[in-house]
Amino acid sequence: MRLAIPALVLLFSACEPGSGDDSGQDTAITDPVVQDVDFTCDESAVPEALPLRRLTRTQHGNTLLALAAELLPAETAALTTELQPALESLVPDSPRGPDKHFGRLSRMDQDVSQAHVDRGYDAAVAFARGVTEGGRLTEIAGTCDAAELACLRGFVERFGPVALRRPLTEAEVDHVLLAVQDDPVSRADWRDAITVLLLHPDHLYLVQSVLDEGEEPARLDAWSLASRLSYHLWQAPPDAELRAAAASGDLLDDAAYAAQVDRMLADPRAREAIREFISEWLGNTTLEALNSRIGTPVFDAFRGEYTPSDTLRDEMLAEVTDAVLWNYDHGGTWDDVLTDSRPFARTDGLATLYDAPTWDGLGEPPASTQDSRAGLITRPAFVATGSPNTRPIMKGVLIRKALLCDAIGEAPADVAGEPPALDEHSSTRQVVENLTGTGSCAQCHVRLINPMGFVTEDFDALGRPRTHQTLFDAEGNVVTEVPVDTKVDSYVSGSQADPVEDAHELTALLVESPKPRACLTRHWFRFTFGRMEDRVSDGCALAAVDEALDEGMSLEQALRAIALTDAFKRRSIGGW
């Protein structure tokens, strides 16, 4: 266990107006509250008890497609096409998190509405119809006569454990067949039986059964552990090999379990789960469409001969995810992600901003040709705005909240939410400093927010490097040019200022600090367990990932660590 290292964590009060003074006069800038980012494992601590977790929209869709592939492997492609309308109608998850813009994860949405019920029913009916159409019924029935009740019963006994991800009792099989009264049975009877299985709570939720309710937290049984593992790593139900390990009980053996974790991490499906995590965590929801102001005088003058497409915003966000995934695939660490400046641009429009060739998505990415690129915080998605003006405040908030997990309170109610307007005679930095450098605003902006945004002012609002900022009048005529200033006093890990010249030096401070790694740890916990972490009761799970990152393990090794923790294999029963 490493020593506790202080982190700059701001309380809401740090950003509230002081003593009612909004006159614009200088007020005291108090030191921020410094808290501990160390995660200490207390094996006696009991995590919070949670209700059932429903499958996310992605997991639900993947589950139905996986079941279709098991039943009719030769017709997987056709069934996928047939089921697509029903899968697309499933209710989208609303990303949740401690902040309304940054670090929100869809797995933390556990709302259940009538729409979830209705569209889940529609998807079940569509699936049952699809797998029983025409000769497909004969194929899923196997060697028996589909008109015989015994044949349908045998199917439920075979398919039920796959659909519910656990064995069925005889009474449960009887319950599924309650609506079937006649023998011979009809095609509609088969559809009803399949629909009943796909509406069972054990199909729609991650039901976590335990071995011994006398333990707290109790160990998951093998079937529940198989489901938790597969939906975590693959966002899909257990495959035949994992089900076999659960049925035999081998999955409860530590060595056999670790072997399954390694096998599943090597599967391409694991990469897609990582993609979802990164895209949601590092998605910049404040980034506007990059082409929305085409046709306005100032924006057209600012962009020059470059015309952003209507997909450029999505391309920028996807490029961040691609950069992380490439490092993940090649044994990179989180520090490697922070410092990697190579462009992962798959389109000409984005590659132009990097002055680099496009990347094919497979091979080695091209080398960076722009000296001011300094890793993650200088990727276009972190510096572009969709306007002719940069937004240092939002850039600073993005780094503080998404990469450092600092809790910056909301701005006072009397503060305008619009970005500072362009000025014909002052740089954006000067405008922001004049607006936020004094009065109550200074408590947050001077130390915490603005420096993180000013340090990348050598990139314009499209993400292009620059040494000067061109100032325009309202008609788009050039008024003058002013040099950009990236020198700041940075407060990354404490209340002591660290002077930095540019984004390269700030990135070096981020690498030296434990905060970005601790922040990744927190977000990975939330993605894994679908809830907010508690630093004390969840300390063991948090420490496993954080220590792996601190020790310089690869991203894959660090993320593997949480699946091997005791906490991953248990659930709290208290309060149930």
C-alpha cells in the first residue's frame, strides 16, 4: 500500500460567493480543501447493499443476439437483421454520474419505466417469432417432433438455463409451460414459452445468488459469478465454456476463475466494453457541432479554407477513444495515454487538423508533427469548441472533473452561463482573466479552473496549433493579432503552485501526480459495479486497481485486477 498523497478536492463552498461581495473588488482567495486520495483496503468493511441491476440497453441487445446465435448459428446474420428494429426500440440508458457533463456512465442508470417493460416485451415477442418462423422451429426442436408437448418441454429444459443464466427447477419448467394446455402444441405455444423465458427477472436483471447468506458480504454462486464476469468484460451473457465452468463449480476455484478472466480479456468482445467505458468517461458533452456556425462572418473568417464537416465532432470524440484503445492493445499504461501525442485520425478532416496522414485503425499510427501536441489534453476533442473562440473555462473544468475527479461546485446563480464573447482588442485569456480574476469568482477560477484552460491556448477553437490569436470585428475583418500566453501557475495535487510553461509541462505534472490514476480507478469502479464508490467500504476494490496503476502495470493488467478482487466475487446482503 502506497503512502497517502494529498489531492486537491474542492468542496462546493470553495466556489460560492464570499460574504455576499459581488462588487468585483478583490476578495481573499482561500486555500482549497485538501483530501486524501489513498485507497486503503479494510477487509472487514462491508460495501453498500444494492437492488437488482437491470441489463443496460447494450447488454440486453447483445443477450438476445447471443441467444439467437446459440439456437440458430447458421442464421445469425439473418436473425440479427430481423431483430434490429426491436433492439433499436429498447429504451436508451441515461448516463449518470456525480457531474451533469463529465464522467457519466450508462451502466449507472437503473431506472425502470413502463417503456422498459413494454419494449422489453416487444423485443421478446420479436425474438420468439424470429426463431420459430418456418423451418427454424424444426431446427430448434432438434430430433423430436415440435408438435409434441414433451418436445417443447425438452427445449425449455435446454434453453432455459441459457436464457436465465442458471439451471431451472422442474417447478420453473412447469411454470413456463402453464399457458400450454394441449398436446399437440402449436407454433404459438412455442412462441409463448420462449417469450415467458425472456421476460423472466433472471433474464432481464443481473440476479446475484449467494452461496452462504450467513456471510457478509456473501460469496456469489458460480452461475451469478459467471454472469457478473461476462456482462462486465463482454456486455453479453456467458458463453458455453463459462457456463460449463459454472455448472461444474470450477469457476469458484481461484486459479480456474483467473484463467477464465484471462481468456475473456483476450476476446475481442472485451475490447468493445473498454471502448464503451472510455467513450462515456472521456466524452466531452460540452463540445458543440463544429460546423454549426458556418456562414457566420466571424466563424468563416476564423476557419479560413478549412470547412468542418457535420461529423467532425464525433470524429474528435472517437479519436480519444481510439488513442486509449491502441495503448490498451499494446500494453500501454495510463501514463502512456496521458503523454501519447500521435494522431489517431481516421478521416481527412480530422487528420488535416493534425497535419498528418489518416490512420487505418489497424497499424502503427503516424508520428506527431506538431511540437505543441502534448498528449491527451491537447487532442482536438479537449480543446475545440465549435465556435470561433476558445473556451478556457470549460477546458479547465473538463480536466479538473474528468481527469482529476475534482469536485468543483456550481457557479453562483448570478453568473452568466454563456462563454465570454470575443473582443476585438484583447485575447481570450485576457477577457477571461478580467471577468473571473477578482471578486467571488476568483476563488475557483484563479487557481483551479483557468490555468488548466490557459495552458492549451496555443490551440485555436478547431484544435489547430497557433502562436498568435487573430482578432476579428463583427463583420469578420481582421483587426489585429496578439500572442498567446500558455504560462500558468498550476495546482494539480495540492495548494502549492507549480509554474508551467505549456501543456507539455502540465502533462508531466499529471503523470507525476497520483490523481489521474486515482480518478481512472474511481470511474472504472463505477463502470464495474454500476454505482458510486465509497472510499472506505469499497477500499479493497479501489486499492487493487489503484496500486496496479501506480506500479506501472498496463491498462489491461490494472483493469484485470478488479475482476480478481474478492469484492467482485461477493455481494452485500444487508438490508434485504
